[in-house]
Amino acid sequence: MPVSMEEAAEANCDALIARALSISPDNPETRLSLASIRMSQQRFDEAKEVIVKLYKDIEGLDTCR
């Protein structure tokens, strides 16, 4: 049975975001993209985890330098 285009697209997104994270795991844009993908997949708890961790990671940074 062939894979549907939707299933292929989801697998492709997961593969691409995994590659982006392997290249730059601390990049905020990459992590926000992961959260966005998880929300579109209705995996809201995972999206929330990504956003909360990103917030905690940048919360203490001095952005006025």
C-alpha cells in the first residue's frame, strides 16, 4: 500500500527538523519550528515542552548588551 502524501509530508518534516536540530540544537528559530510542527500535528504537550524549555533557556540572557 503506498504512503499517502500527507504521511510522506509529515515524515519529511520530522526528518528535516531532526536534521536542523542536529546541526544547531540551540537555535531558537529551529526550536520554534519544531514547536510549530508539533502543534500542526496536534501534539500539543510536546510543543509546550519545546516552548517552555526555550523560554527557560533565554529567560536569563542579557539582551541589552
